Amino acid sequence: MADLDPTILSRLLPDTESMAALMDELPLGVAVLDKSGTLLAVNKTYETLTGADRHQVVGLKCLHSLRCDYCTKGCPVMTGWETIDARSAEANIISRDRNKAFVRLTLSPLLGKKGEVRGVVETIAARNTHTLDERAGGLFGLGELIGNSPQIERIFTMVPSIAQTDSSVLVTGETGTGKDMLAEEIHNASDRNDGPFIKVNCGALPDTLLESELFGHAKGAFTGADHAKPGRFRMAHGGTLFLTEIGDLPLALQVKLLSFLDDKVIYPLGSTKGFHSDVRVIVATHRDLDEMVRQKKFRQDLLYRLNVIRLHLPPLRERGEDLHLLQDHFVKMFQARFGKRVEGFSKNALALLESYPYPGNVRELRNLIEYAVNFCDGKRIHTRHLPSYLLRPATQSTVPSPAETASTPAQPPVPTRSAPAESWEEVQRQMILDALVKTGGKKEQAARLLGWGRSTLWRKMKKYSID
């Protein structure tokens, strides 16, 4: 490779900010070290993988930031460079949620004019058996599904096996947990991925139109049917039909769906001629179908037929540190989309996001991060950039997940992230104290930092007895 003219390079990257912007776009974790192993710079993906804050780890030894087992297994930064060659190794690091994460570590020496080691470039690539989504900055993910909590990891490991069968799949979970995305990823991982993926929302159409939409109709089947319609089952031939909100399917159509699952033949409305359709059926719901069966609102035999494989997506409040991973992922996604240089969240904004119960789950988190990045006017998202409804106390939903059945004995509630030990009043009080400390007790500056008016701050200080 020909040498690059340094004057051209200096025009492309005229300052350290340009270099930092370039590093942040890389899908690998990158750190620049001096020859003794002291961190000089890290990129955004490095922060995401390790959980480190670049403002806190720069100046520390790599050993204390990365927490990697390779540091004690012959790392040349620790033992000295016997040969001036790049080193690669499969290694483990302690991730942000204090779990072991598998990475591929590469160390490349930066040499001076005389061949001496002047520094080191260290790269980290996440390593897992799952699909690695580079858009997530190295997070473990399956398409648009991001996370590494035990519940999500279990689903990721199951998908490749499930995708190789044609069995019906029932996906359950609260609204906004990603049921649609999981269904599409099962299709994409299957041998049917060259075929169509057709989605129908059973709750979005009136009963009179839903049958025609699903099964099609013959010409003249009803007033206005001036031509035949194939229906979604025939359109999905050779692929996957995804029926979301299956709990809203009328009982009469539940019978027709059950009949199709048994013989793979559909009968269009107004026709006695059946058509064979090679379709895999995946359904999803946020409702408790077992309870609906007991209430005679859903056919038990259809539930048996659909419930060959059941996958339950947990709500965000039960996914632990996935909240931080998703926050980082969405910030990176929207900063690239909007052309902004947002690096993360302030301490108070993080506290507010952690205390919120997210009734809309991942979809709601995505929307509010998009809102915050839109309005952020600096490098950090503060509370004033977040939607105002987050500042209102919210009661936690106590609706049981569809995976829980009535036959299960009542259990004491399990504490989750959405039910922190502190009350909302204590969280707000701490936010005010933090703002006052940061501004040296200057109330007007503290009010601006919190995104409040001065009178609002004084009123809250009086309410919480803050002198």
C-alpha cells in the first residue's frame, strides 16, 4: 500500500475532534494507550461494551478500565513487547452489568521512527453465538432486538432452532416489547426467508373485512366484490404469515384458522373451492390467552394448535441492565440520523430514566430517546431534554404477563428496576441537591440545569425542606 501524504491526512482530520468523530463511527471498541498502558482516548463503542465513561477512564491504566483476563495472560503492554507485532486473543471482560462478556482483543503497537513502541491501539470486538448487530455498536442482538439479559439471551439461543422448523409459534409479551421484530427475525433466519413475510393486525380491521383480508373472497361474494381477492394466506405462500393481536380474532374466524392449521387449505369467502397454501403461521398477543379460554373468548383447541412453541418477551422493567444497553444503542442511532454529537446522559437524566417504569416498554424508550436527541443542544442529555411526562409520578402496572397462569399460586412481588427503593420525592430531592452542588449553590443556574423555571425550583426546595 502506498504511503499517504501526511498533508492530505491533516486536511481530512485537522484536529482531535475530527479524529474522535471518526473513532466514534467505528463498530469496534477502540482505545489509544501510551506505552505504559495508560488510556489516552476511547471511542463510543468502547464505552458501550465496557460500561466505562471516557471522561472517567482517560488517564487510568487499561487494566482498571477493561477488566480483562488477558491482562494477566501475557499481554505485551504488561510484559513488554518481545516482538513488534500485533497480538490478537479471545478474551473475557467484565461488562457494564458485571457479567462476563466474550470479546476478541487486538493490540497493535504504534512505532516511532526508530522502531520503538510509542503507544498502542487496542480494539475490542464483541463475540457471541448470536447475530452481532453492528448498528448497536457491538451489542449482542438479533436484528433490531438488542440485549444480553438472561431472558433475552435464552430467546436468542432458541431462534436458530425454531427457525428451521415449520411449527406454529406463539409470541407473548406486553405492548412495545418487540414481538413483531422477533417474528420477523424468525422468518429471516429460516429457509423461508426468500418468501414473503406478511403481517396482519387482527385488531385493526372490523370483523366483516378481516375474513376477506385473511382468506380472500370470490367475485360477487358480497356487494361491491367486483373482482376476486387472493387474501393474505395465499399472498404468504412459501413464506410466513404473522398474525399480531391474535386475541382480537373473532370466534368465527378462529374456527377457520384452526381448519387451515390442520389441513393447510383455505376457502375464500363465497367460494367452495379450496386452495393449498404453504405458509408458516406465527402469532402474537399482549393478552392472557389462557384466561380468555376460561372466559370462553378464545378457543382452547386453537390455543393448543398455536402453542406449539411459545416465546415470551419480558417487559423492559424486568430486563435489568438491558435498559442501559438500549439507551446507548438508541442514542447512537439517533445521533447518526440527526447529525448530532450527543455522547450520553447527565447523572440526573440517568436517574430519571432508571426510575421510570416504561409501560410502553422498548418502543416507549426508543421514542423518548428520539425526542431527547432532537432537543439536545449539547453533548449530554439533561432532564430538560426529556419529555415532561417523565417528571410526573407514575404507578407501576400490576398486570401479570401472559406466561403466568391462574393456576400458579400467588407469589410475593419481585422487586424490579421500576420499583426503586427511593420514592419519587426522594429522587427529585436528590436531583435538586446534585444541581445545587454542581452550580455552587446558585439557584438560577441550578434551575436552568434542571430545565425548570426559577420559581418552580424555589417551590420544590421549600417542599423538600432544602435550605
